[in-house]
Amino acid sequence: LFGLSQTLVGGLLGSLAVLGTASPAGSATPRPATAAISVRATGLQVGWSEAGFLAAGVIGLLTLMRRHRLQRLSAGSVVDVPTDDSEQWERRLRSLAPEPIVDRLGVVWRAASCAAAQGSGELLGALTAPDGAVTVLFRTDTLPMPPTSPSGVLSAPDRWVYPGTWRPEPSADAARGPAPLVNVGRCGRDALHLTPSMCHRLVVDGPEAERDRIVESLRFAVEVCETLVAPPPGPDRQRTSAPAWVLSASESDWVLNPLDLVIVPIGLERHDIAAVRALLAAGAGEAGAPDVLPSVASDSLEPELLLHLSAPTNPDTRVEPLPPVLPVWSFMVRLLGPVDVLAFDGRVVAFERSKAVELLCWLVLHRRAATREAARTALWEADVRDTTFANVVSEARRALSRHLAVGTGDDWLGKPRGEHLPLHIEVVSDADLVRAHTARATWFRSNDTSLARVVPELRSALDLVRGAPFIGSGYGWADAEASTSNLTLLAVGTALDLGEAELALGNVDGAFAATSVGLAVLPGHEELVALRLRTHASCRDSAGARHEWQMYLRSLVDDPWQSEPSPWLKELARDLLSDPVTA
């Protein structure tokens, strides 16, 4: 992970002979320099607003980096809150990523790759249309005849056209993921993509300033693509012997030959690329280990939600401090799994607007700094009308009140006091309750030598974990501000604590059950895998331990980066397994 991220974010582009800037082969003299093209005036280059495929690649890579980072963090670690600039960039990129067409391009590309391989065809790129049609371009100059097109696909000598209505055969490989393609620019309403190997042979010929901007943008796009779907650039990178393609500027547009395609190439500002690199660097960075566990850290839980009863002040009367008191709640906003709002009577609250639920999710995580402006910025990418925001706030308030009346003169979601949006003390999140239970477990552990009262608290905490945080919600702000990462670590840490306690009590089934919950939230977390290996070893189940290890190694093979387990985990497996460990 860190080697790959350093390749990406370190700007080591000198060895990437990605794009040439020389004149096309065969021209007698270099192209004469013409007047600089005004990008804003002529629109001859695509900026971030239309580079949705690259934005999707960046978000995909960021997600992959974060998952690898979380898998190797110890329980009790916390992820730093991103800078405002990084958070804004992530939200912007998420708003640009065209997910459906990105997924469809991946499906079509895999199907075309399988079909072309039967005829030794080499795929070079693709065009994606707004209606879902995908045109796959392939090389035919070395073939006696083009490969046979799949059923339902329109064929031409050098391309296949997959209509928007085309679907893969039910028996086809169901693998998902992005296609190994680089978004080069627009061709009319279509988006043009080339393979990284073709980009390495692409010659850009035009006015120096615009040429350099295009080259730098495409280099970055190639880096993102190669890091996301393939090993890092190096001597083993797949090469192509196809003739070089030339992207040349005319007085009014850019033309890609030999296809004779008029395109609007991607051209990003250098400072924007630097900002996105910083975002990716933060996603791959190390987390800090706090001096105290998050469950008892002063800022991890609102003071009014975790109360300690005061001890008598009489110095002659020595009474041990009492354990933390669980918060009294009427509504629980559930974040650890599918998002909803649960009332104390066990019924799920019905909302007419999904944004009202999202607002409550945001509010329980920002109780101290919940302002109207901050909420609007998080929940809407674009400016939203005052009336729209007011209606969402009113719907959240009404839905809670319809379910359960609040005391006279009070509101579950108070009327705004200036910019502040006050949330009632009895509206809490499941994460608040998890932290409260784990804080009580910590207190009992430090004041009692037995685990008899620790385990019930940790079980109650883990019972609140129903899956990965915000699963299925698509809340971009939660990822951008590291809420998803920190809630994931909270769930994994709770599972790990309970698993360790169960194992200490000799409850093997309880240890396996706890770690299963944690691995469902974050597959491949190394400390959870290690605990399961130790649990197998505790009952002398060498076959079970070996099976556990093989399943973990298989998950690494399925990983896009095929990462290796940490040295300490390999050493543990060597100690616990009778056979040598081979990855």
C-alpha cells in the first residue's frame, strides 16, 4: 500500500514515459508554435467539471487506500479529520463521479476482453455514450481478420458497438470493478478512454502551454488508473506494439489520429492536481494512536451523553468512583449499518424525506458545532434554497414528534438559535451507546479483576453493530470528514475487545462470533484475523487455523493490489501452524 501510494502521491513521473511531446513521426520539421489557446474562451480542454471518469477513479483509489489503511490499524487508533481543503475536494469529486456508466464500462470491457482474446485481438480503448452505449476500439493491423463480435453487438473492422440495451450473458463472469482505462477527453457527447499502454505511446503535438497541460493531466490520470487496477508502473508494465497515436491541435480543435476523431482533451490546472494528490496522500497516511481509547476520550462523546456520578467530597469517606452511566434516550440514530432512526419503543421512525434522516445523522455527529451553514454545505453539493433546507429541518422535527411527543416547550430538533441547530439530549446515535458501553467495560476492567461484568457491556456494545457504517447510504460527507473510517475503527475495536475477553474466559464460540462481526464490518483486518488464529490454536484446532489462514491469503489474492500480510501476522501464523507459511 505505502509503496503504491508513494508512487502515486510522490510525483515520481520522471520514469513514466507516458506521453510524448515531440512532433509526429515522419514530419520534416517540428510543428511551428502558434498563438496560445485560451481554454476558457474556446473550451478546448476538459476541466474537472467534465472529467467524471477520472473523478470516479480518484474516489475508487481513495476508498481502496482507506480500506487497506484501516485493515492494518490497531484497535484504539483514530483517523485524523481531513483538512477543509481535502474535504471539499473529496465532496466535489464524489459529486462528479458518474457511477452507473463507470460500472457499465467495466462490465462491457471485461466481456470484450474475453471475446477479443479468442481471436488474439488487442483492445486499445473505448467510447462511452450518455445512453449507455459503449464502443470498444481494437487493433486489427496484425490480424488476418478481426475477431468475431459477441452476440447482440454491432461490429465494424476496428470496433464493436455495445448498445445501451446490451446485457452480459447470465453465465458470464460476475466480477466487478473499474475498467483499466484512462479518460482522455470528450468526443462530442461521448467520453473517450484509452488503455494505459496506449497512453504511454500517445504523442501530443500542439502549442507548448496547452500541450504541457494536457500531458501533465494525462500523466496523472494514467497514474490513478495503473495504481487502482494494476501493479505500480515498472519494467513489468504491459506494453503494446501498436503504432503511436497522435493528438494534434488545429486552429479550432484537437484531432486524434489515426482515428480522425475530433476530441476535447482533458486539461486540468496544476494546482488542482496537486490538491487531489494531497487528498490521496492523506488517504494513505498513518493514523495517530491516542493516549486514551476513543471510547473514553474527552471529545469522543458528548459530555451530556456520558455522565459520571460525583463522588462525596468528604475526605474521610473513601468511595470508589461509580461506573459511567448509560445515556437515557428516546431516539437512536443508527449509523453502524443501514441508516435509520429507532425509537425507544422498538419501532423505526418513518420519514417522508430521506434528507431528513441524513440531517439527523449529521447532527448526532456534530452536536457541538451544528450550524445551519455547516449542515447545508455537508448535505448539498450545490447551493440550496432557504425554503428547501427549512422544509428538511421541519420534516425531521415533525417525524420525531409524530412518533413520540416531546415535553411542553421543547422540541426534538429545536428551533434554530441564530446559526445553531440544537438537537435534544435524548436523540443519540448507536455509536454514542457503543462508546458508553465500552467506557463502562473499561471502568469495570480497571476496578475489578474478573471479566464477569466486562463481557456483558461489550456484548451490548457489539449488538448495536449491524454492519459497515452508513452502508447503502452514499453519504459523501461521512467519508470526506473521516466519520466512516472512525466509526469503522470503533466497531472493529469493540469486536476485538469482546473477542479477547471471550477467549480469556475460554468461550471459543463467543470469540469467533465477536470477530465475525468485526470482519463483516472490515474484511481482512489483521488483528481480528490474528485473534481467530489464536482462538483456533487455543482449542488445538490446527486444521481450523490452517483453513482460516488460507481464506485470509485467498482474500489477498482477490485484492486489486494483491498485498502481502504484515510481517508480524506471517510470523504469528508460522508459530501457530505446523507447516511453513507461504503467501
